[in-house]
Amino acid sequence: MVYLNSSIAIWLRDSDKNKPTIQNLDLGDGKLPLDIEKALEVKDFSAFLRFGSFFQTIGSSDLAAKFFEQALGVYPKNAKIWFAVALLKASQGDLDGAKNKLQEALKLDKKFIDAYLALGRIAYQQGDFSQARRSWQNVLDIEPGNTDAKTYLDNMGLIPFTK
């Protein structure tokens, strides 16, 4: 990567032809062409989301978390950012943290289908089949034809439901 801002990332293949450019930019040893601290100071919600998503995509979870947390600081009533943070936490193995963030998203948007689906998957992973079933049933209450929720519930057919 030789250039990065909140809208564009430019990559060069590490080839003999491009080595002078890469060396000239002093981007060896995993350095990023971005002043992270400076980027975190800007109070641009969209930029935080784009940077967070970018870093999550390239597998830099720590940087993704920093940008998503900054986005929450700017706009804490956005259910989608709570959802993004939840997915990041789940990918890091923090299922309880992910559940908490999903519940925050659902407090803000009671009809957030993707959050219910994710909450159900996490509950299922943790062996809380009743919570998983409730989450997926909530999806069907909102969108009766949702095939994901139907599939999850059909696959749970033999697991007893307790309240």
C-alpha cells in the first residue's frame, strides 16, 4: 500500500519496477501511508466507518476497533456501527462483547434483522439455544419470509425450547 485516505487505498505490486517508489515512500516493515493518530483526531463519522471497514477487511482488527470506537464516540445512536463493532468482536472471539454490542444496536433499531440473525448465531455458538431461537423468531416477526431465519430455525428442530 502506497497511499491511503478515507476514500482511496493505492497498492503497488512488490516488484523490481516498483521498488524505487516503495523505498522512496519509506513504507517498509509494515508501515502504513497514513498518520493513524491524525486520522483518529478528525471528527468525520463516515471516514471512521470507511477506515474501520478497510482495516477490518485487511485483517488489522486493532486498527479497525480504534476507528469504529471513534465512530461510536461521534455518533453513538447509529445501530449499524454498533453492529460493525459486534461483528469485529465476534471475529476476535469475544462473543460476550459481540452480544453486548448487538443488544445496543437492537435498542436503537428494534427491526435490525442482521443484528437479530447475528445474535442468534452467537447464542447458538454459546449453547444458548433458547436465545438463538428467540432471536431468529424476532426476525420472522419482522420479516415473515426471511429464509435465513427459517433455515436456522428448521435446523434447530430437534433442540428443545425452554423459556
